[in-house]
Amino acid sequence: SSGINAEYGGVHQLVRQAPDLFEFRATYLVVMADLFSSAWTTTFLRNCPQERSSTDVLQLWDVLDGMRGQLINPSYYVTSTPLPLRVSLRHIALWREYFLRFDWWRENLTEDRVGPVVWVPDDAVQNCHLCHARFSTIKFKRRHHCRSCGNIFCSSCAKSRICIPEKNYTSPVLVCDKCYEEHTRQS
């Protein structure tokens, strides 16, 4: 079940990034994942009409065809242009429609309110992300993670502390100068 959901989650990334290029809404994937993992219907093995008509078992495709009107994407259009896929972590999003659909706080979850940011690993950088000063073991050139963007900065470029409720930081936390300016400008 988790393997098939991971595959649907990968397709979800494509649908989320280019929704107009898919004939069906993202809800289609949720229904398909549920039907597939519930064992109420057959799998993808009966993919052609002849094989589907040869059994009395409820067919995955028949259920999806019956819901077609609810699952069709009205903004869909055909194009020969390749999918504009972005694979960096910044563009990958949690499949909220599937994994968070039963959580009471899902309605309050927006693109800006997705919890703590992913931090850049300490050993991935040698220099401050802002001023490019080289890090060392000396106290004033230590690495500091910005709790807003996740990048690594020196103490000169990450000296402010603010609350970031949209990232679930309700007490003041360390942020870089750039994120501090963005947050104070928005306030």
C-alpha cells in the first residue's frame, strides 16, 4: 500500500505543478489510490475491455468511469510541450489531499503554512549563504541555520530572532537578515 501511494504521490507532484496538462483533477489520484489499496476492486491487470468483461469482480476502471463527471478537469488542454517538471525540494509538496484529508487542521494548511522548513545539511556548505564568509571552528565563523529558509549563515548574517507562526515557530527563533527583512516588511 505504501509503495503504490508513493507512486501516486509522484504523479501528484506532476499534477500539482502543471494542473492544466492533466485530463483529471488531483482527486482522481486520491480515489484511485483508495480503491487500489482497499482491495475492493481489481488491480491494473485487467486493462483491456475484453478482460474487464470476463469477471464478476468490481473493476477499478468501472468505478472511475462512473465518477468521471466529478473527476474531470475543466481547465485541461492538449499540448505537445513537455511537462515543466521542477524536482528541487523547494517545488516538492506534501500530497495533502491524500495524507492530510482526515486531519482536523487541514483546512488551515496553505502553501505558506506547511510546517518547519527543510534545513541544508551542515556539511553541504563551506561558506555563508549571504556574505560568503568561510566557516571555521572559531566561534565567530560557526554555522547557523535560518529557521525560515533553512540555509546556513554566519553569526553576522543571522542575528535576528522572530516568531514564524506559518512555520509553527511560536517563540522567537533565529533567522537570516534576508528573511528577517521579508517577515518584518510583511507585518
